[in-house]
Amino acid sequence: MSHYFEEQSEVSYTFVELCEVCHVEATVIIEMVDFTIVEPKGESETSWVFSSVDILRLKKAIRIHHDLEVNVAGVAMALELMDELNHYKKKVSDLEMLLNR
């Protein structure tokens, strides 16, 4: 009996595709990369490749940027704090599971 495993392929986007998907100008994406909100693979804009996780993070960043009128430096800080909060929430959840054993 043979088994076939389908590898889950990661969807990737070029810089131009990312601008289209996120409905923003290239300068916004470049600024967000400069503030390490996302870190694409590739050496320059022409070779940048973004993952589907990058897309979700950028969409969140763009919402904060536009809806709350926060500058990109503030967006980077807000996302960092949100990441930390999620990290600690997971730790608390893990500890609660250990206590309930």
C-alpha cells in the first residue's frame, strides 16, 4: 500500500502583487519593510518575496495606520506590543493547562 503526502505549499507574493493585494502604494510597503514590520525574502524590491503570513501582518498594520492615523513607527511599536501580549497570553494558557492536569 503506498501513501501519498501532499506538501503544503506556502503561497508567496512579489512586491507588486503585495501592493495590489493590500491596496496600497509601494512607498507604504517600503516604509513598513524599513521598520521591520515585515521582512521579505530577497535583496531588493525587485526580488522581494512575501509570505501569506506577511500579508496578514501587513493588512493589520495598514488598518492601524489608516484607521487610527498612526505613523509607521507607531504601527511597528503597536504590533510589537500585540505580539508580546499574544506571547504572554499563550504562556498563561499553557500554564493553566499544566495546573489543570
